[in-house]
Amino acid sequence: MSTDTTTSTTATEPPDDHSAAASALRIATFRLARRMRTQRAVDSMSDGQFAVLAALWVHGPHTLGELAERERVSAPSMNRTVNCLQESDYVLRSADENDGRKVVISLTDTGRAVVDETARRRDAWVEAALDQLSSEERETLAKAAEVMQRMVAL
């Protein structure tokens, strides 16, 4: 009578531990995002300031409170950020058409140009990096981008 000494996988074993993969993905994503953030049209602009310009570019005009909520910062902090952006002519404050008590923040042409140029520089950096990869690696990253989009929607 022979005994089998090989290990087999059964349905009752616990699922794979994803902690190592999660850490590797987190670190790689963070490093990639940090590297891309260096590609900007205005070197003196903070990430928080650019995030406000990008939010206005993507979602349109907001009140100060809406911007603070979107960026998950306090209203006084957002007010300081908007003040800096306004002083540099990147945003404009105006009275709300429906409620004169509210102030709406919108992009100026200068602010829009900063977002456009920053996006162009970041895309150019990613394209140059992709040129250094094999076609299989580019396909893998294209699939990973789709999966990452689904992850952020969870």
C-alpha cells in the first residue's frame, strides 16, 4: 500500500494571502503617482492647489464648501488654497446667479492652461516610459489600468 506524500490543494484551504500583493501594488502606485506629479506646468504650485484646478477643470465651478468636501479638507484650508490660486489668476470668485449669498469658484483661462499643460506633460512622460517597455508589458499595463479603474469605483 502506497501513501501519497504530495500536497494537494483542496477547496477547504484558506484563500491566498493578498497582503504582499496589496503592499507591492500600493508602493508601485504611490511611486508612479509621485513621479507623475513632478511633471507639472508650474513648479511652485502645490499638489493641493493643482488638485483644486483639476477638480474645477473636470467638474466645473464649485462653491468653497463643495471644493472643500471634494478634496476632503476644511473650509478654512480650502479658502487659503483658493486665495493663493486667485492671487495667481488661476481661479475667479463670483456671485452665484441663483443665490447671491454664495460665491462660486471657477477656472480662469490661465488656470485652464495650467491644467492643460500639466496633463500634456504627464501624458508625454507616460508615453515616453511606455516606449521603453515591450508590447507585452504595455498590454499588461493597459489591462491593469482597466482593473484599477474598477478598483477605485468600489
